[in-house]
Amino acid sequence: MSGEQFSAALEQVGLGRAAFAWILGTRSERVTAWAKGAETVPFYMDVLLSLMTLPGAREMVLRVVRRQQIGDQQAEREFDAWKSRDG
């Protein structure tokens, strides 16, 4: 998966980089590096992002991801917006 493909998949899922990084438990800089092609996108991202487009995936992610206090307010806003989107 190229950086361009990764960015397109994130857009299709409707998640910003910071929110996706938070879900993964990594830094948003790493997700940005994947998107820009500065770092190799892990092979499992294609599978993960594809699965996140399936019906009911949003609810499953929300059940799995334990909400916790995070310092990155942008990530929190993006995650909240994604969480509240109509599925």
C-alpha cells in the first residue's frame, strides 16, 4: 500500500490521521509519515482499513477502543466527529 493509497483509504473510512493514530496507539507523526510515503505503510493497514468500511465496523471499533484522556485535542475532536457520524 502506497502513501497515496493509505491516505485515500483513511479518507474513505472518514478518519483523520490523528484519530487513526490514537486508535492504533501510535503517534500522529508516524501516520503522517505513512501518508506522505516517508515510511513504509505496514502491510496490515490495507486489511484493517478495508475491514473498517464494512457495515457495523464503526460500532465494533468503538466497542474495542477504550475511551481515555488524551492530550492531543485534535485527535480527540476527530475521533468524536467520527464516532458521531451516521453509519
